[in-house]
Amino acid sequence: MVLSAESLKNAAVAAASQVYKELRQQHSNHQARSVLRSIESQQGPTDRKLVRLANEYAREVLGSVKYAPWMHVYAAVRGEFREGWIPDNYYGLVVDPLKAGEAARAVIVKSFTNRILRTEALPDLAYTIDGIYYDRDFKPIGETDLIERLFAHDERVFFKGDNSYQGRSVLILTRKDFPRTGSARLVDGVFQSPIKQHGFFAAISAGSTATLRITTARELDGGVAVKAAYLRVGRAADEIVRCRSHVRVAVDIRTGALNDVAYLHDWRKTGEHPDTLFHFAGQVIPHFSEAAELCRSLHASCPHMLCIGWDVCIDQDNQTRIMEWNARYNDIKFSEATTGPCFRGLGWETLWRRAVA
């Protein structure tokens, strides 16, 4: 039998896709094992009974033991095994591709976000698209007007390029950075005003703006609910919160209370911020319920996305400000480990059967 050029092309694409998926699987499990080693270096080996339970659950419920390593991490953090956990690699390789939808791709186009959400909670000031500057209403403006708009209330402005995430492609600009010509021209993206954070967060770490991650998910009946939350703060030397150095602490979504224990970027536990010595126990995030409701309502207004991770901050005027939203492979592993299972009852654990089919 002679295969057509189209058939050969499809076979090659399928093979490449499978190789890419396997590489992602290996990378994720390597990361999980590294995290587990870090946790166990502080608290000792994980109970082998919990490891066996995770292996059995991964194999019998999620379809493969290759999804077990992240549940080993969850069990080490919690000291128990909980049915309903969603491993990070299962979420990224099974749930997200099947349920996120094409609309989720638009989320990483920062200059397009306000067209979708249409909310004053975004700190957007202006945009650059294909070398042209636009104001917040997407009306073209010249560079002189842009500069006045950007620095009317602050000497700095943040620029986030389209298709960026996790603090990548973020620039801090001042007036002297303009004009930008030739290779110095900015990629498409959004200019945002600095957020003057509430004193509660400044007391934890004043050098960078704290990020409150609120995770919302679509329910089986089409409604949207808040499923998890945690606070990310930077270290003393950070101008923005970065994954390689952040401190994270889980938040009770019912009350806004911080967990007694926070985690450094390598998952080592601490009861206080390592630089400011801020103690997390007994602390409650101000205006948390309003922030959670804003995220829930915005997700409900665009239900095309299954699960969204919102990065927000409460400013000095007690208002919620949206810094980022993440609908494709948003991080769930920290919440699953510290407060999960967060997504029980949504049917995610059976989606692998659709993927196989």
C-alpha cells in the first residue's frame, strides 16, 4: 500500500506530538522527584505506605503510574494520601489539552486581555501593537502623548510582552527609555502602572508587589467557583516576584487566612519570611472575599476556559488589581499539595479515557 503525502504528513505530526508529550512527561516527573528530595531532606523519607497508595491510585484511577510522582510530593507535604488529587503532569498533559479550548490561547496575548475582560481592575495604561502605540481604549496615540500618559502619576511603568508568563518579558521603564527605535523597539504588549500594594503585603516584603493567586474552575453545571488560593511574595532583592526565589503560603478560601507554614522556592518550609521575619500564622488577607468574587465573576463572564489562575493584588485603596490571568496549564500543584484535592467532583480523573480514545 502506498501512503499519500497527506497521510505521511499526519503520521509525522502524530509521531512528533507523541515524542513531545513524552519529553514533557519526563521533565515533569524529574521536577517532581527533585522537589520530593528537597522536602525529604528537611523532614525525612515519605511513608512507603503513602507512596504505594499514590502508585495504585495513579494506575487504577488515572490510567498510568507515570502520574504518581507528583502525588508522592503531595503526600510528603501533607503526611497523608487524599483521593481526588490531580497530579501536575496529568493536568498539563490530559486535562488542559482536552478542556482548555482554543479561546484559552488568547489569554497570553497581554495586549488583548482588556478586550476580553473589560474591567477597570486591570492596571493597563496603553498598548503597543505592530509598532503603533494605543491608549487604553485602543485609539492610536503618538509617542509624546504615550510618555505623558505613562508617567503622569509614577516615574516607572511596567511593560509586559504578548505571549509572556511567570514574570518573563517584563520590563521596568522610565522616561529616559524613550524614544525606542530600531532594535530597541518593543514587541507587542501592554504598559501597566505600578501597583501600590496594601500595607499588609508591604509588611511581608516591600521590594516587590505581592501576588495573590486565586484559582477558579468551571463546574459540571456550567457555574464557576473559587477552588484554591495562595500568596506569592518576593525576596528582599526582587523588584518583581520570580519563581526562582518566591515564597508561597496557602490561603483558606473561606476566610482569607494564611497557613501557618510557607514554602521557599525549593519547597523547604518556613514559618516566617526569610528576610523580613514576617510571621504568617494568624494573618488574614484584607478584602480577600472581594478579590475572590471578582475573579469568579470574570471567569463566569467567559466560561470558555475550564480553569483560570488569577494573579491579583490588593492595592493601598483596598481595590483588587489584576496583574495576570492564566488559562493554559496554570499552576495547580502547590494548591493540590497544601490544600487539595481542590478539583474533586469535576470529572477530571476520567478524562484520560477520552485522550486514549
